[in-house]
Amino acid sequence: MNHYHITSEEQYRKAYKESVKNPADFWSDIATNFKWRKKWDSVLEYDFSIPEIAWFKGAQLNITENCIDRHLPERGTKTALLFEPNNPNEPAQHITYQELHDKVCQMANVLKQKGVKKGDRICLYLPMIPELAIAILACARIGAIHSVVFAGFSAVALAARINDSNCSIVITSDGAFRGNKTINLKEIVDKALQECKSVRTVLLVNRINNNCSITDGRDEWLQPLLDTAETSCVPEIMNAEDPLFILYTSGSTGTPKGMVHTTAGYMVYSAFTFKNVFQYEEDDVYWCTADIGWITGHSYIVYGPLANGATSVLFEGVPSYPDYGRFWEIVQKHAVTLFYTAPTAIRALAKQGKEWTEKYNLSSLKTLGSVGEPINEEAWEWYDDHVGKNRCPIVDTWWQTETGGILISSLAGVTKQIPTFATLPMPGIQPCLMDDNGTEISFWKAEGRLCIKFPWPSIARTIWGNHERYKNTYFTAYTNTYFTGDGALRDADGNYRITGRVDDVVIVSGHNLGTAPIEDAINEHPMVAESALVGFPHDIKGNALYGFVTLKGGEGTAALKKEINALISEKIGPIAKLDKIQFTSGLPKTRSGKIMRRILRKIATNEIDALGDISTLLNPEVVEQIISEKK
Ligand code: PRX
């Protein structure tokens, strides 16, 4: 039986069972819903010990044929992308599937003219404008590997990402509109490119009409090139396991990890989960508020929705501009039916009171989604009461950049929802909990470290240029199992509740921030000797960053705190700024010199009674001192 659309709890149970009993049959049935140039020879080959994972080996396809061309006969005039600009007075743009086809082909032809070939890496550093989605698809059309860098990252962070994968071209814009601000993106790119030898061409979208500087021989405005490019482009025939994109995510240590996603499995899984989690139907208007710079935007603004022939809203702005009613105004204006956002946005909007949700007609909404971090009960209830008016199912979707698609979530209106629980695994997903000794917990009701025992089609296949790190990060903590880095609770019925990261990654406003690179940035300040960062609970952001900083000398002043945050903004981006900085005379360390972040975390969260035994520390006295000096 083909389970591409699961419509009842019974069907979910059946599909789940089949997917575990015979994954190859299950996924090959699902895969028949797509357009293939050549069918696969084998559905799955894998070995987690290397690790090597291949789905639909031998198959050939182009993902843009699946996301665009195959819809043209029936959906040529249907809106594919609905662009809502930052400024509510600027008209929205409805880009039909036919127009999307033409624009993607034109952009693909421009890239070809610039010498781009299959396998080349192209960096996209753009605001949330249609050109970003179009550039993604244009790369996929010709087999180039896109590497989207979130346009809030600094020049230093951008340069590191460009250099890691040796991008030859950067597509960017003169600037970006964000609320009442304009951001000079081109200036950031110019600064980054001083450090990037691999980039030979910069293609520029004119978004804010500023007089940005142009480097002759390197920078070129995109529009004139697009205007003269052909509106058809023969799609490159890709192998199932050819890389589709690289997307960088923070690790608990070291440089950002360029997660590599490949073509066929990613397509099948992002499309399948989009259809089922949101229970997408033909006439839906779907809006995911994430930025395309994150995995949520890749899988659930671009690829998943378009593979299903959906209308996907792309919003350039922010929830607070021109006022806190902006999200709800957009829902009303475009009669949005499926709405997907992050707990941090829900909490920020809830704080503004219900006047904003009441001002607009939200009756078009059918399903609400949440992603990025655990959703607390209060935020869940507010979302349910004031946005969904207690009549829309809420899907709390747990997944990661590495997983490519949603792994644990209810299916809207089909399987049971439980506030604060992501609930049940998708078909094909085999989660398990590990105890402190690294043994799988065999009973249902338990708490442990969340792992996945079996591959799914959209699991990242490697870290760009560093397969060893891929293996060490995800496959060595437990044998033959993917380790997620998250802790989870499981109830007696097998529902999962994600409790948060168990490593040195802090999720701030739904953004995954590794503490190590931020500490490195702080330590570059000439007055700083050492620093350690931990997360602590924050009303709106979920978590915020608390920095313990020791100085080489001199005084820890308010001005110095500002300088430290300015340095973080410069090296990483404003999203990584610290909410609290405490100057300390030392940091608690083990006898081998490792900073005990566990203790600092307890201090930051005021759990001073739960510090545990500190007598084995190298410098136990420093703990008392830090506690007494905490404000
Ligand atoms: O800790 C989990 C949290 O976000 C991490 C993944 O971050 P990133 O790779 O940036 O991807 C975010 C968007 C998919 C996870 O390890 N997380 C994500 N979704 C949830 C969540 N925590 C709890 N509940 C969720 N629904």
C-alpha cells in the first residue's frame, strides 16, 4: 500500500510498522510519487560504522523537475511563491509555477554563462526575497551545490563558510530591508571577500537601491544578465547521492560544520513529511516564517512545499514591524491556512497581548506548527487559544539541520497532540533513549539521550571536507546509532518530549549556537584571559547566553561588556551576543584543566544547591567567589 498521504491514526500505525519491518519496500513505494530519469538499483545501503549511507542508489533525477516542471501542466498558473515584502505598502508578488520555472532557468543560464559546472559551490548571502529561492533552485537545476549563509552572519563568519567549501561565486544583494532598518549586505560581503581567494564573481540583486561599491571584473548586477537569459534550461541529470547543498551549523567545539545533503533521499523525505505533518491539501496557503538561511527554510519553505505543488509564502520582514500585528495581518491578507513558526516568536508576540491577534481575521488557519526549540506550556496554550482559537491542531516538530526533515511530530489532526511533546516518530524513524552507561533503555517510560537507530532518507551524509568529524560527532558516542545531541523524555505510550541539548550547544531564539566559537571571539579581546559561556532560561528567547569572563588585568567595566559584545557581533553576528557578562577572578576547572561548564550552568540558572561535589576541582574556592559576586 502506498502511504504517501496518511489520513488516519490507524493508517499511521500501519505505515509506521511497515516502515520498520521493511524500510526498503516502504520508501520505494513513497518514492514512486516522484519523477525519476532512471529508477534506483537499491533503496538503501548503509553502514553506520564508516559511516556511509546511500538511498536510491543508481537512480537519476533533477530535484527542480520535481519541484517545478512536473507541476506545469496542471499548476502552471498556480502561485508557487507568494512574496510578502518587509514594507506592507509594497505590493505582494505572486510568482506562479510557470514564472518560477522561467526565472529559475534564467538564473541557471546566467550561472552557466559564468562558468558554473556541476559540483561547484555557490554561496548565497541574501535577504528573504524571491531571488534567494530562485537562486537555490537555479543551482539545483545545473547541479551546483548551494551553500546559503544566513544574512545576519558577520563578514568573518561569512568568509569562514565561503572558504570552508571554496565557493567560486557569491550571490548577494546591495542590501536588505529588515523592519525599520536597512542593512548594507554588500559592505559585509566586500569585507568577507578580502579573506576569500576562491571567489571570482559576485552577482548582485538590487534590493534597496543604494549606491554600493562595485569591484570591476568581479561584481556584476544580476538583473541585466537575467533579462537577456533564456527562459528554458535543460536540467542536469543528477545521481541520487550527488550533493544538493551544504548548510553550516554550529558544533559544540570548533568551526561550523558544513552539513552535506544529497539529492534523492532529501527530496523524498522533505516532501513526504511536509505532506503528512501539515496534512497539506491542494488549496492550502502555507507560510513558514523561518529564514531560508536555516534548514527549516530549505526543507519547508522551498523544497518540501514546492515538491508538493504548494503555495509557499516568503516573508521578508520581522514580526514587530510596522507593529506587532504584522504576522496576523499577513495571515488575514493571504488567507494563510498552514502556519509554521518558532516558540521564540510566539513568546515575543504573546507578550504584546491579545489585542493583535484579535484585530485580524484568523479564521483561514487550519494547522499551526512549531519548530526550533522546546515549546513551553504557556506558549503552547497561547498559540492554541489566541492564534488557533482552540480549533487548529498544533504540530510540535522536532528535527535538526543534520536530519534534513522532521523526525518526531504529530500529524495535524491525525495523530494525538500533547502540549510540550513532539510526540511520535515519523514513519521510518526509529528513535531510542540511551542511559548514562551508553545502553539503550528498554522500557517505554524513561528519560535519556536521544538517538536514532536506523537511517532515514534525508540524513546528512557527511561534513564537507571532514568525514572524520562527521563520524566522531554523530556516530561514536553509541555504536551503530546516530546521536542527536538532545535529551528526551518518553512516556508510557512512546511519545517523546525533547528536554534540550546535552552538549555545549545553546539554542537561543531557536538559533543553534555553539559556545566554543563565541568564546574564541571573546578571548580575542586583548584584556580577556579566558571565558566560558552557558545558557540560562529567558522569557522570550527560550535561552540566553551568560558569559563568565576572566581578565588579564584591568577592570571589568560596562564599557568592556559593550566591547565584548561588539567583538562577538563582528566575528559571528548579533544573534550570538551575550545577555549577561560576569567578570570573575577564575573559572572552575578539573585537575586536568577542563572548564566545568556544568557548574557554571547551575550558577547561571540559580541552582546553587545542586552543584554536586566540587571538592575534586582544581580551584573549588573560585566557585564560592563566583556565586557571591553574581548579581
Ligand atoms: O535541540 C533541538 C532543537 O534544535 C536543535 C537543532 O537545531 P538546528 O539544527 O538549528 O535546526 C533547527 C530547526 C530544525 C535540536 O537538536 N529543536 C528543534 N526543534 C525542536 C527542538 N527542541 C525541542 N522541540 C522541537 N520541536
